Amino acid sequence: MSTKRQLKYKYWERLWNLCENYKQVLIVSCDNVGAKLLQQIRVELRGVGEILFGKNTLIRKGLMYRMKKPAADDEDYELRKDNWYEMPELAELEPLVRGNVGLIFCKGDMGKILEVIENMTVPAEAKSGTLAPIDVTIPAGPTGMDPGQTSFF
């Protein structure tokens, strides 16, 4: 296997290990979430759950490859043949990995994880080009500016 392929396979093994050891998965949207906040959430979730981020295509291909029974002509046949078992529930997870999402794997109470995430949620400042998470309506009426100052509308 090439180095790039080895790195992908290593990531897949981590994904498979999490899918096999944790029976509950939370799919979270990570739009407008900074790296520092994600790291703080990761620290808070130690011992309760594990967070996995990655390229969506890599995750989807890894899930599909895990569902496929090992064939004798596969490069990793010897590694997978003895410990492979069917996991049809992964088929339900695959179409949900779209957009900027992360997977939080947990064994115990998902309420604790939701509580940590809700407590860590902070308002984000508006940036140009981003979509607002809520509808914003500006009522019609005078702006208090002359027509030369309204080019940003």
C-alpha cells in the first residue's frame, strides 16, 4: 500500500473501532465553530465519548468498506477475514454524513454529551458570506442615511 493509502486505512480502522465499540452516535453540525471551542468540547467529553472529524467522502467510503464482506482479492483480506462481522446499521449512518459534520461516539447517557455541547455553545459574530442560523428581518422604513451611504445594501 502507498503511504497515502496507509493513512486512509489507519483512519478507517479508527472509524471502524469506534463504530464497533460505541453503539450510539451523535451527528453534529460544526458550521461556525472554531477549533479552540472544538478542543474544549473534546476535553470535556473525555471518558464520556469520542469525537471524530474528517473528510465526508473518506468517512462514507470507510463505512461502506466496513460493511462489505472481505474478498480474497482485497489487499487487507488477511487483516479483516477473522474479525469481520456484519453491521447493517452503518448503512443508516452513511447518508447522514453530509456537510460540515462531526461524529460523537458514546456508550452511556447521551444527555451528558448534549448538556456539555449546549453549555459550550457560544454566539458567533457575523462574517461576510456566511448564512445566518436564524431568519433576520429588517423592517421597511427610513435608515437615517443618505443614498450615497447605502452601497452595502
